[in-house]
Amino acid sequence: MTVTVRFAPSPTGRIHIGNARTALFNWLFAVNNKGRYIQRFDDTDIGRSKQEFADSILYDLHWLG
């Protein structure tokens, strides 16, 4: 069985250090277990969600490594 983890923030603002930590821990867990890391965005708050925030989150995670 393949381990699968995800990080799924709502794109309602920029990520903070707690979000980055969660994404990092999930990614490390997946790598350590030869699993998959999935990046997705929750769409439960459509009224406040914006594409610019989704783009910003992806950029920040890429910048962090």
C-alpha cells in the first residue's frame, strides 16, 4: 500500500508558518515512506477564495523548497 498525504489550505489568504510546517511534515512523511504528496486547495469558502491567494501559496511553498 502506498502512503498518500495532502496539504489542502483554503486559498483565502497567504500561508503562515504553521501552514508551512504542516506542508513540510506531510512532505517529509511521504518521502520517508516512499509515498505521494498531493497539493490541493479546499473550495469550501468560495466567497473568500481567490486565485491570487492560490498562486501565492504555491509560490511560497516552492520558495521554501
